[in-house]
Amino acid sequence: MAGRARATLARHGRLRTPGLIVPILRFVAIGLCVVLVAGVSIGAIAFERLSTNLGNNTVTLPGDDPTDVPAIGAYSGTVNLLLVGSDTRNGQKGHYGANPGSTLNDVNILIHISADHTKAAVISFPRDLYVTRPECTDPSDTARKLPGATGVKINSTLEYGGLGCVRDTVAALTGMSIPFAALITFDGVVEMSNAVGGVPVCVASAIDDDYTGLHLSKGEHTIQGVTALKFLRTRHGVGDGSDVTRISSQQVFLSSLVRKIKSDATLTDLTKLYGLATAATQSMSLSSGLADVDTMVSIGRAVANIPLGQFVLVQYPTTLYGDGLVANDSSARVLIDAVKADRTLRLAKQQKGATEGSGSVEATPSPSTSTSSTATPTVSPTPGTGATGSSGTVDLPDTVVGQSVDQQTCSVGNDLGRR
């Protein structure tokens, strides 16, 4: 890596995307949160079918004890859960273009719930991030170890060593223990968006993208099914055409989805909750520690009461390097230390990511954001502090890009995708 020249915006912005997995599956990661919250209200009839779905889609991670699961209502302490999306076409019922023959983990999202269950952070790791891959357990022969390597892209770790290797790579990068993981492919996406009844999104300027066939006028739109897939897929049509600005645009969808599933109308609708849970359990492979309805319900109880303003979506901070990205070490350290210490995260008002573009803008000022500045004192994160529910707020560097769920944001469209 040392011999690579720093890339220009155009070079990174036009990296080829491996199919639909990058844009489509980011929102399905939050879909697991849907399942967790939904689990609180799932009745006895649904329980048996969900248990069957979970049993058919279980992955045992290194160190997992399938019998070590909490009873409903007994979960306590920190939750770290990794959501992984793969570009594989194997076993998929829908048509997603030519089969690339790869199994890349192009979506890697870490959900952290604080020990006192008052806040959550959702950290997206860009697919082109160069990382150090630790030694991994061979999923086809658990007695065999696969050698580690430096300077590999994070999206190569699933094909190399399975879900456990992705989990171990993110754990090594962040220094966080991650007991739960889920692997998601294509087929559940349309079902998920239809099950929730569509998601309202805001478009600040028109999106015209011939690559995906998405054309949305400026304003509010409720999208689901194929249109939702196109919205999550579009890279050329938002921001500066790069993958990192697409992540910001997708957070418009994610934040709106979380607001909707946490609304009173959704949480009290058993039919909708069961539809969401069924769609998610059918489309995910869950680690054995998570593949238990009791566990999902227990974690769901922790998620359900987190205020929208304390549910923060961020990108792991990076800078351009060669044909990919490297960590912005100083900013990443502040972010991860604050998350591990269960601090309240306060995003900078003016943010700048790995590129100069912006994939989203705030529609209206967020009341909770403006008042939070006086609610708690600002402190510096303390390296090595555990997730102990410590009080205090950390002001994140402006290179940490993201938003809280209570912020009403709009995607910044363009016509770079016109052909």
C-alpha cells in the first residue's frame, strides 16, 4: 500500500459496483432492528414459524455456544451485532444480473447498543476500506486456521473465511467484542420494503439515473418494492457519484425506516410486525448466538425504548488511497473510543467525508440536536474506558459523517447518471 498514489475523486467515485448488494442491503441491516423490536409483540402462533426459519438459517461462529442464550426479558448489558451483506447470486430466486461468481461482503454495519440501553450507534464500514485481516477459522474445517494478511479490502473477508472472518476482522479493527452476526443476501429486500408498507423519503434535488432507472422529482416520495431497490442502488444519481456519498443518501432511507418502525402505528400492528419478522428471518443467516427467538425478543426490548435522537448512524471515517480507502486513524479512534465508553455522540454541524460531495442534507433543524448541546457537558473520550454507561457527550470530528434518526434529511440528487 505504501507505493500507491492517492487517488482523485473521479477515480474512487467510479469504482465498479458488484451488482446490487451495496445499495440494496444497507437498509436490510436496519431491518434486523425491525425484527428485534418486532419480537416484543410476536405472539405464540408466529413463534413456532419464526423458530423454524431461524433454525434453517444458522451459522456457528468461532467461540459460539448455542446453548448460551438469555431468557426473554433477561438480556442486560452491551449489545454488539454485525450485519453483513453479500453479493452472491447463489441460491437467489430473483434476477440480479450476471453472476459475478464472487461472495463479497460489500455491506458491513456494526450496531452497538449501550449497556444501559439508552443509546445506539450504527457504524457503516465502506466496502473498499483496506484493513488488516486477522487469522481466521476455516468455515469448512474448523480445526484449520487461515493466515491473516495486511492491506486487504474488507469486502474480501467473507469469501476468504466466512461470516466468522468478517466478524473477527471488524472486531480487530475496532477492538470491540462482537458476539452476534447476521449474513444477508438479495431475496428478502422487496418483501421487507413491502412488509413495512413503504418508506417515505425526501429528495432535495431531482434524481435522474439511467443506470438504475430511478427518476424522482424534488420532494417527498413513499417508496417500496422495486422503487426502493432503485433508490438504495443509485450511486450515479446522488451526491458526487461516489459510494461514500451514496451511504449518506441511504441514511435518509435508514433513518426514515427506523422512525417508521418505532412509531406507535407500526409497533402495535401485529400483522405488520409478523410480516417484517418473517421476511427478515427467511432472508438472513444468523449466528447461533442470535438464532433464537428468545434472544431476538430480549435484544428487541433493549432497542425499543431508545430515543430517536440517541440512535446515531455514522460512516467509519476514511480517506482516499489508491483504488480504495484507508482509515482516518485519529477520527476513527475518537469515534470508536466514544462508542465503547457509551458516550453520547454529537456530530459536527459541518461534516466532510472521504470525498468533497454530499449525499444528503438536513431538511429542517432537529430540536433534539439543538438542545442537546446544553443538556450534558462536553468531555473527551477516554481510551480504554469500557461500556459502563458513563455520562457526558463527545463532540465527534467533522470527518465523521452521519446523522441521528430524529434528523429529517433529504437525498441530494443529480443527473450524473444520464446516458
